[in-house]
Amino acid sequence: MPSLTYPDSDSDMASNSSSLPPFSPSIASSQTSHSASMRSASPAPSVLSLTSTMLREAYRREYGRELNNYSEIYRLPADSEELERLNMQHQMLMGVVGKYPPCMEEVLEDRFPAEPKQVLDLGCGSGAWIIDVARDFPKANCVGVDLVPMQALNLPPNCRSEVDDINLGLEHFYRDFDVVHCRLVAMGIKDYHNLIEHISCVLRPGGLVEILENDITVYDLNHQPIPVDTLSLEPPWLARWFAFMRMAVRGRGGDVGAAAHLHQWMCEHGDFEDIVYKEYWVPTSPFLVGNDEASDWWRSVGEVIRQDAYAFMPGARPLLLGSGLTAEFVDELESHARHELEYQEYPSYMRLQQVCARKKASS
């Protein structure tokens, strides 16, 4: 994927300490700089054509990385390095949680050609998932929404990219879609509970929603959260790095606790049925022992997660530095975390939480 070039232009555990730089309160609000007047015209019958002007407007450069220019909440990069990471992550997630929910094919069955099925991917990132859907279901209309346009060179003809901040609401999509997919977007969502309400309105009766989130927490071998004192500098380093990430995301207004409430929110909503909740414990490195086929497979997952972390940490520098940490502190924290991962000094897990549901036919 070509690089983009631009002209220069839940509470965390902590104790008191004065030996480290303070973690400053966020100066950012939970608002977005992307006004409603800047939204993509939607729905639209054509694939978005990217121009150099659109690309320049969509990005801004911070701390050596290209970030979206519309949201002050989501501050991870959207450049070629990040999109490459997301594509690698997509391949891993397909192996862990499956490519599609079991009922996806049934929901997208082309029973009435005059009214084509429609699929919406909220926070589509690189577009890997929605592009797969467009290719696997060529009669369905597929829409990927993100803060920056998809940069795939050859979008399928039934797939389009829309630039939007879903924090502004989804009223323009109400009752338009048969499938809504939402994956690992909580860091950029200020009110996930409200997003679920919008998703229920977007879905047609009988439609399918799939949500997958992570709580930005590292767990021990017993699947218990690893306690971290964020004001000391000692192992476990990966858990400590993610604790600072969690604080930074919360400071920006991201809904870091959403993953733990997804199942409850869906069950309490009233518009959903056939609700299925699953947890997936993924190793942060290939530390698993055993010589059987299952152990080999999970070791391969752990290796991908480790490589993902190697790429994720430098990408998160704008978020951490923008939250008040010094470059020296972030460098040291990242260096220790990478060393810990490389030598598997502190085996650990991260948890993925998935909810799939159908919208009631009577809703």
C-alpha cells in the first residue's frame, strides 16, 4: 500500500509517587471536530473516488504519524503502517472468531432482487472485512464507514467508502441495513450504549449485528486482570503499557469499559433476540506449551498478537504523548514492553468479547 505524504505544515489501579512524570488530565473534550456539514452524502450509489484534496483534508500529522483530521477522541494513526497492521489483525481475528456469524448467509440470501441486501461496517479501518463481504456476497450493497477513506486500490463494484464520525449519529442509515458489523472501535466511541441504540434503528427487521471489542486490559494465566501501579516503573511492562493506554483513551473520551457491558446492553435493549455472547482469550505471545495441534495453532495466534503489539506500540505514541507523558518515559516503557514480549518473560492474555444478535421481526 503506498505511503501518504503531506507538506509540513472501570478505574485503573495507582498509588502516589513523585518519581515519574505526571499523567496530565486530558485537555481534549469528548466532542469531534468533524461537523455534520462535512459528512459524506449518504446513502450514495457510487464508490467514493479519492482525490489528493480529500486525502489532505482527511489527515493531519502528529508525532511523525498521519492521524484522522476529524475526531479528537480517536487518536491512533490511519497511515499505511497502521492499515498494514489492521490487515494482519484481520487475518488473525478470522481464525479466532470466524469470518462471519453462522447466520450471515441466511440473512443475506437474495430472495427479492428488487430490494438488494445491505451491509454496514462501522469503523471499517483498512476495509478488509467489508471488502471480503462484498466479494463473498456480490449481490449485496456494502458500505464501510470510518474517519478516513478506505485506500484499497480496487474496491469491488458493490462496495463504497464513506467518511464520517459515527459519534454524530446514524440517523441517515435508519432501517437501511440487513447486517451491521462493528469491531474494536470503543477507543473512538464516547457513548457505546447509545451506539447500540443507533444500530438497532439502522437494522431492518430480522437483521444481524456483530460486535467485537477488547477492554484494553492484560490478564494473567488465570484470566484475572494484572494489577498495575501506573506511577511506578517496574514489570509487568506490557500490562503497564496498556494501563497507560487505557488512561489515555479515557482521557480522550473513549468508552474503555464498553466491552464488559455489551452483552448486558444487548439483552436489556428489547429490540434484539437470538443473542449469543462469546469470550476469546488470546495469548500475547507464543508462550503456550504442548505438542498437540491446538497448542500449535494458539502459538501461531500468540505470534501474530506479538507482532501486532510491536506495530501497535509506536502507533500509539501520538495518543500517549498527547496525554501528557514525556517522550523519554514512553520510549522506556515501550522498550521494556517489547523486551518482555520478545523473551516471553510474563505470559499473559487479552480478552475479546463478541456479541451477535438478530433484530426482532416485529421491531
